[in-house]
Amino acid sequence: MPERAIGVFDSGVGGLTVLRELRKQIPGESIVYLGDTARVPYGTKSSPTVLRYAHEAARFLLAQRVKLLVVACNTASAVALDELSDRYQVPVVGVIEPGARRALEVTRNGRIGVIGTEGTIRSGAYERALRTARSDIEVLSAACPLFVPLAEEGWAHHEIARLAAREYLASLLMQGIDTLVLGCTHYPLLKQTLREVAGPGVALVDSARETAKAVASRLKDHQLLHRSSAASQPLYFVTDIPDRFKRVGGSFLGEPLQNVTTVSLD
Amino acid sequence: MPERAIGVFDSGVGGLTVLRELRKQIPGESIVYLGDTARVPYGTKSSPTVLRYAHEAARFLLAQRVKLLVVACNTASAVALDELSDRYQVPVVGVIEPGARRALEVTRNGRIGVIGTEGTIRSGAYERALRTARSDIEVLSAACPLFVPLAEEGWAHHEIARLAAREYLASLLMQGIDTLVLGCTHYPLLKQTLREVAGPGVALVDSARETAKAVASRLKDHQLLHRSSAASQPLYFVTDIPDRFKRVGGSFLGEPLQNVTTVSLD
């Protein structure tokens, strides 16, 4: 079992920031990545629809015989994590709980900011995760619809990104947050800009990094860690023409994407 | 027949700029609008998929007994216009040809810039329409992925929009375009900013306005113009929860959206 791959899925390229962290933190693991690029974005779709997509993605990856599933998409994590965990035999890790847990560890004043896509913020998933753990926590959230296209455009360090970050964070900063959860898998690309705008008094929580930590720990718990020295190249599957995925995804990973195959899920 | 409504469809809210122009130019007409918000955006999807969606939308509107179909979506216009025109009995008007025709009328130096979503630019639809009409025309195009979220965010006149416009237009302006086609139904909201950045030497072509003109002229040709003085309120149909459509769409139209019903197409 340990030699089997980890399955990662997202609606598009965003989950590649989680894949990058997995390769950094547990480089001996093989990875199969599925980007449901034909149906991106999930954030604007209804919950039953997202649930159906998540099941289709999970079944596809399980057919690849993965040993663990990573739901590297905030919307799918919010909507489908519990059901996927109940339904399938392998451990399932989402992107919300690891970031929320880390935020609770680092906050001192109990004011936590959460930024994400409109869908993630509207779902209230981070707020629920944070306040279920500690009801005295104050959660201040902001949807940042420009950050995904800014990251995909390669403008994460452009003045435009800085101005947008200032707009989006203004109210959270004014309300005195000391911790900011990057609640979207695209946002780690904007980390430097966000750090500059938020200032040294605010700790950033990178949910991609925390998710990879959670994966490592789950693998260890289940004695599924693969202690191999030779890192194999990830396999990528997408549900629509791969050109854009290759181009944007390559810039996310900082290296060309190879082994990209188009598949149909529905 | 003239008393029947005009059917307008788009993948989301963008087509509302066409609806606004229709109401301005031919205020006596009733309008039924369909926003396929469950499956937005079309621009990242494959042609067979977009074609299927366009047929589903057309059939839905024809079941509402519309007298003319407006394909107020650039991707669907590029992919499906000919097939829809062949298949259905009513006149079908897309958003590409009217803008292209206007650009050919106003250019003097034959250098036409086209901006749009990644999908529209990649499709080459404007370039084809322009160069089929006049092969000596030089078409310079740029995809502007930030403009849609900027328009939807209500930041069309923000410094961020100005900076983004400068980035996107720099190369087109340097190459001496004298005409710029706003090849996306969201872009009329950014017209003022684009005018400032492009400068007085560049004529802007608003494809929403040109499409409404084309609709008026087609109705006249087919003796379908409805010369009523009482403008009825449009009916809106969407394929996913209407909250976001109402909110963003209301800001597009400058008035609250009423009569919004959720329907299923597939």
C-alpha cells in the first residue's frame, strides 16, 4: 500500500500549490492530480452539483488505486469532505480544516481574517471550522475575486495585485486581525504581496502548506508513508483541452508540466 | 408575431449590457433573458460542449415563443451562431459580426485592436470576421482576464482597472491601432477607463451597442418590430441560485433585477 500514489483533485490549477507543497514535504510520494478544468469553477455552482462532481473525481482517482485523497479545492472541501470520508475506504484530507487549525494555533488576539473566493466565503466553511473549535474566536472574512485571475495572469507581484490586496484587506486590518488565512489554493502565489500589505503584525496561514502537513501526518498515522528516495514525476489528468492547464500550471509549479492526459468524468 | 418577446442568452450576467442597449434602442420590445449561470464561463469549455449548451438555451427560449434570438455571449456566438441560424426558424443575431462590421466602418489605418476573454481571443472569431470582410486589415488582439472580475466587482473606474487596462493595451497601442473592439459583453462597463487609457486617437467599438442596432435592423427587415409605447419589464431566467445574478446584474443595469426565475436546462 505505501507505494501507491496520493490522489489530489481540484477544479483547475489551484490545487497545484498543494501538490508543490506535497512534493516539498514528502518528496518520496507519487502523486496523481486531477483538474476538472471542463467544469471550473466550482465556487459558483450549487452544493448538489459540486457533490456530484466530487464523487466523480474521487471515483476516478480511486480507480487509479490511490492510497489517500486530497480535496485540494475549497468549495469541494466545504461541500463534500464528510460524505467522501464516509463513502470511501481511503483517508480523505481537505484544505479547510488544516488551515483553520493552524490559524487557531497562531492567533493571540482571537481575531482571524479569512480570504477566499466568493463561493468559499459565502459557504462560511472556515468560520464554522474556526468557531466550532473555539467559540470565542472572531472571524472576519473577505471575498477577493480578483486574486485568482491575478495569480493566473502571473501578476502576483504587480502593483495591480498590491492595490487589489489593499482594497480587499482594508476592512480586516482596520478591525485588528492578527492572523490571515489564505483560504484559496491560488493565494499562496500572492503571499509576498499579501505579507507586504498586511504588515508584520499579521501572521499568514498558507492553507496549501498546512494541507500538505496534514497529509504527511495522516499517512504516518495509517503507516502509509512511502520512504522512497526517487521522486517520480506526478501524473496529471484534466477534463478539457490541456493547453491552458499546462501553461498556467507550469507557472504555478515553476517547471513545465509533463504527463498531462485529458479524460472524461461524466 | 411582432408582439412576441426577443430572447437573449448569455452564460451569465455579461449579456445584460446587450439587454440594456436593446431597451434603450427599441424600448417597445419585451425581452426574455436567459443566463446559464450554473455553467458559466463558456470561454474555457470545448466547442462541442458550448454548442450543446447553446442549443439547450435556444430551445428553452423558443419554448417561450420568442421571435428572435440574441446570442449575447462571445464564445457561443463564435462556436454556435451558424448552426443555430440553420436549425431554428427565427432570426439569430450574435455579438461578433455587428462589432466587427462597425470596426471596419470606423478604422482609417486598417489596424484594429480586439480585446476579449481568453476564450474569445483564442477562438480567433473577430479576426476571422474582420479579415473575411477585408483581407488587408491588420488585427491585433489581447486577452484581458481581469476585466470581467473588475466589472463584476464594481471597480470599473478604480485605479486598478486603469493599471490593468494600461498593461493589456500597451502592445496594441504601440502597434498603432486606431480602433478598439470591446469584444466581451462585460467590457462596456469599462468603456470610460478604456477611453482614457486608449486616448482620443482610438475609436472604441461597443459590441453590445452594435448588437442592439443589428437586432433592431433585423426586426425591421422581418417586419417584426413592435411599436408599443408601454415597455414591459424583462423576464430573467438563470440556471443556478439567482442571488449573485441579481446582485451583480443589478449593478450592470443600474436598477434592481426583478422577475428572476431559476430553471434547469440539462
